[in-house]
Amino acid sequence: MNYFISTKMIEKIFIPDSVSKEEKYAALIPQLKSLTLNEPDMIANISNIIAALTDAFNFLWVGVYKVGPSLNGIGKELVLGPYQGPLACTRIGYGKGVCGAAWKQREIILVPDVNNFPGHIACSSFSRSEIVLPVFHDGEVTMVLDIDSEHLAAFDETDKKYLQQIVVLIEEKLNVDA
């Protein structure tokens, strides 16, 4: 018996040229929803979301850190997950750097100049600004979405608003996959 399995291949997210940041997000989010709609694998979904964000906005670094056991077996720490960009820190402690602070504070942290953030962890010397958004499952932070730019003050309330919508998409997938 011969079987043919058809898979939908998306090679490029379509984002119109010369549009505002808000219009880019507005074009991107429905495409992300479609891209992840029938895919049950969380790593595949997060990887495609990261690739799409990188492609659409040309960010320096986009990735996730997931909450996992610490190397010494005592407590938890953030562990590097899927990402695009230069090499990254592999583990980040609770409350450490921007990612650890977003985990501890359970809120979005927007940093216009990483050099002015107390305790900033410089995984890349090219990073100048950063936004980190916690991702929740069953009321707990399970990972953070971390985005870095090589430009100062690259992130604003528009990024915060639309990236939060992308985090909600990830959270919905976590609730389905759990």
C-alpha cells in the first residue's frame, strides 16, 4: 500500500515592506497562529515563532529560556532553549540579569539600555537593549521569551503589547500540550 502524506510548507512569513512596527506585528500574529495551529510539538512551534520574529524584525537575538533544575540539583534556573542569534548564556539564575528578573518579578521587563540595568548579564557585547516576557503555565513561569537588539531603546509599548500576544499564543500551546 502506498501512502502519501501532504505537509504544508511555509518558507517565509510575509511582512509588507515600509510599514510601521505595529503593522508588522499585526501582519505577523495571524501568520504565527496559522503556522502553529495544527502542530502539536512545542519545540517546533517555539522555533518557528522565534525564526519568524527574527526574520520580521531583524532582532539581534530571539529565544527562550525554560525553567529547569539547576546543575547542582538545588533549586531551579533558566536553561537555554531554542533561539536565533549569536551564542548565548546557557544558564541564568533566579533573579539574575534581565531574564532572571522577569522570572522572579513575573512581569515584562523592557530595558532601553542594558548598560544601565543593574546586574545585566552580557551574553553578547552587541546587545544594547532588551525585552523579556515571562511565559506562564498553571500559574507558574515556565519560560521567558528574550529579545535583544543591537540598538538602544529598540523596544517600546508597541513591542510589549504585541509580544504579549505572541506569549499568549505560546501559553495556549503549553496548555494544549500539557
